[in-house]
Amino acid sequence: MIKMYTDASTKNNPGPSGVGIVISTEARYEQLSIALENEMSNHEAEFEALLKGLNYLIKHNLTDETLMMYTDSKLVASAIKKKYVKKDHFNVHLTTIQERLTHFPLFFIEWIPESQNKGADNLAKQALQKIIQKK
């Protein structure tokens, strides 16, 4: 089983954003801290965190196991479960994520409180600081 924790951090809303991703399997443990190029809302950044994590798994051929995704974004967790978003501008994110999820034999997404997502949260804040310092 692959476990993936994702989070985003945004300054202002919209504004510069960073994402944090923690991936663990029986054989590996990865921490990704990625500064995002475009300014976006916190919700968009949360979708982007999940997408970046899925892209990483696909690129590294980590797609042959069940995937458990954890996020502290209720919007993202709900959108993936229901295959629906209320606001049209999130549709592009949802559609892209749904396409990436076809690479996995089985997947689940679960909302978790921020207190259980500290690893990804810290990585997202580090990525945000990197992009703020560049400006």
C-alpha cells in the first residue's frame, strides 16, 4: 500500500503557494516540498498538491499498489469522492486528477484534520518560504 499525505500553503488568497507531499511505502519514504510557479487560491493549491503527488508516483512507477491519499482539504476530499465540484474553475483540476487516478488499481481518499497532517504541512510552508524569498 502507498500512503500519500498532501497539503498546500498560500500567502494571501490568491497568492504565491507551495505544496508538501509525504509518500510512504514499505520500501521508501519521500518528502517533497514544491514551490508553485503561478499564484493561486488555497483551494487550487490543495488540488495542485494532490496532482503533483500523483504525477510523482506515476513518474516513479509507483502505481501497482493500492493508494491511500490523505488531505486536510475537505473540498479536495469531497470532490474526489463525489467526482464533482460546485465551482466550474475547479473542474480542470478534478478532471486531471481523475485521469491520473486511472493509473492505480484501487485508491481511497480520506480527509484528516490538520493536526494529523503536520509532515505535509511543514513541507508546504517550506516551499512557500522559498518562493516568497525569490520575489
